[in-house]
Amino acid sequence: MFSQTILTSFPLDLKNSKENIQSLSVENVRTHDVFVFATDDNNITILKYNSALFLTNQYTGPLKTLAYKSLIGYSFSEDGNPTLYWSSEGFKNILVIKYYLESKTHKILNFTFPFASQYVVTQFQNNNLFHILAKDRFKQALIVYTFRDEKVEQKIIDFSSFNFQDENTQFVTFNQIIGRNPIEKIEIDEYNPLFKSTKKSKVYMLKDHIILTLDHNPKKTQVFDINLESHDLTEKNFTQSSIQDPKKITNSFYQEDKLYQITASESELLLDIKDYNSSQTIKSIKVSKNDTIHFKNSPLVIQKDNRKPTELKKTKKFLKHLYLLDIGLSVFKNKQNTFITVGGTPKTVDLSYLDYTLFEEDFAPIYQSESVYFESILDSNFEFLHQEEQPLAIDNILYFLSLNKKVTSKNILKYKDYYILGYYDNTAKQYVMRKFTDGFNWENQYLIPKSIFFSKSSPNGN
């Protein structure tokens, strides 16, 4: 049924309310073992599966020291044992607990985050290590914390020597940019909804690198590459395409060594695809307000709040709505094709920076609550496809969840060439992992309504 299979289930009676239940399904990238960490107020259960998803070990222990703390990440040691990271509110204090599955014991360490001078941007896993990316509140710097072998390594990434300009070519500081445009983490292996990809400052966690893209200046995308091994910091600049109207809105999206740039005004729309390493343009498309957007693979959609999406018939009307929004694009790639969503979500910038001449006639409500978008598909040669879009694995997962409201503590893991949805079934009292793939199960394809495709692009990711 809609490209999903139960991989495994494990009897588990998690106590207390569903709000207190936390779980993670993760992969040890060196051994390809899959681990499940499931907790309630009193206990933690760890399940270890081999690469064939057969249970090989398990552990249950108390959680007395973890009241009011959230599970924020994990890592794996060379011996294959997991370490979990628990944080109090605001990351003020982090407990580091290494679990020894063979001896059924654990060891607790404590890390105090310097929250008075720094704040956490995001946390992530890389090569079985746990990292925290933080921003210094006073210095022009980011800080990368790496948790390794019961030690915490700190590396300061200094941006003070680089030049930054705003849309008026005035020099600004790195802190001013991040203050106005907080950094948004983009998930590499997942579809990112527009409300995330329309942010002007985005960070991408790659295998050995962190890519930071800044689109605060409509003239260019400023990119910084942080090497996690050497901690070298390099800068690249990608000029945005010129259009006739000097008032334009721009953004970008990084995906597998390609930078996708979008530029728009009330009269034009431009999409550029550039090679990240060479800066060469692979593809460039320009559409005017009187043209048809031939490369789209969906209607021009407008959605207000969480209401049903409706279609805009003309490019001119789409651009008029788009121009009043935060523009962006989201790019996702599966084994065959690249899926692009272009659109805009309600603005979130400081009102003091707004051009109040934009608010004419009946467009103020659009600014407040509406989003617009359309979708396109590219093949491996960057040629646009026009075909009925089959559901991606994420579509199938979202549809499954829409039919099963009682599942709790759900999370998604990309594993091999498919996705695993892990969740706690509160009714059956078991932890379940299901496999989801792209496409229909042809015997049951009618089970997925076409409206599921809107779920990927909706402004709230719903």
C-alpha cells in the first residue's frame, strides 16, 4: 500500500503522556547498523539492528538524571557503541551519556554551553560525530563544537576579514546580516518546504564541509565553505542575473555541487543553474509576465493559510503575488530526477526595512497570509520534463501519517536507497519501522490523491 513495508516492530510500553515520549532511528554510517533510541519519563530503550534489519542487541536503563531534558543528537565510537546528547532548555547544559551495550552500563559526562556569549544555530551529525554550530553574540564568528572520545573540540570560524554589503551597497558586518536573517538549516537528504528555503541565510551540512549561503544582497549569492577537517574558510560569489526592473527579489538553493538561483520582479522571472565548483552557468531560463511558464510541471498555485490550494491562470498574476513575498526555491533529487519548487512565503523581515509603497489596492492581505508556488522536474541532463508526477517517498510518508493520527514520536531516516519512518504506536504499544520508496504501488495507486503533491510545497510544510 503506497510503496511502504513494515521492516520491523518491537513490543515497547512507554509510560506517561505522548508529549514525554522521544525517539530516534539512526544509522551508524561505518557499520550500517540501525539503532533505535526510545524514551519516556522513566527509561530509555536502545535497539540495535544489523544492516539486514535483524535485532542483534538491546538495552534498557533508567533516566533519573534526565528530567526536563530533550534528546538532541547522537554519535558512535570506534567500538560501535552509541553516545546520546541531552539538553536542557536553551542548551544551557548538555549531558553526554555513552552506552555500553554488551555490559549494559553507561557513563555520564557534562558539558556547559557558554550561552551568555553564544547561542546555538543548529546541531548535526557528521561521520558518526555529533556537532553543534553556534553563533558568537559579540564576535563576527561561528563556532563549531565537535564531540569526540569524551572530549569537546571547539573551532572558531572568523568572518571579520570578509566584506559584506547590503542591497544599497553599504558595508555591513557579518553579525548584522545574521541578526536580520537568522541561519536556517537545510536537510540534505529530505525535501525542504518553502518556508525554510525562502530564508536568506541557509546552512547545508555535507560530509566534510559546511556550506553557508547568504542572499541578503539581491545582486549576488555570497557562499562560504567551512572545511570540518582543516577548518579552512573560503568564499565564493555568484552574481544574480540582471533584469529590466531595478526592484528585484532573489534567493538561491545549493544541491549536490549546483547552485540554483532565482530572480524575480513584477514583470520577469529568471532561473539559473550554476556549477558550484567552476561557477559556470549550466542552464538559464527567463520568463516575462506575458509568457507562459513552459518548464513548470504543475499549476501556478496560490494558497492562503492552510486552505485548499487554488490555481492562478496567468504568469502576470503569479509574479504580482510573488513579488510581495519572500522568494525562494527548494531542490530535491532522487535516483532519476531533480524536483524544483519555485515560490514565495509570507515575509518575516523587520517592518522597518519594508517599502510601504508596495502596499497598494488589495495586496496587503497577500503580504500577510498567502503563498504561491509551482513545481518543475529536471532529468539528469538538466532538461525539463513534462510528465505526471509520481509521489516521492516523502509524499507516501505524509499520506500514511495523515491516515494514522495516533502514531507519535515519529522521525525519518534515509537508509540505503529508501526511507525509514520510525514511530511509536501508542495503541499497539510497539515501536515500528516502515520502509517507504518513491512511486506508486500500482495495485493501489488510487489510494494517494493528487492533492498530496501540494503537501511538499505548502508554506508550513503540512
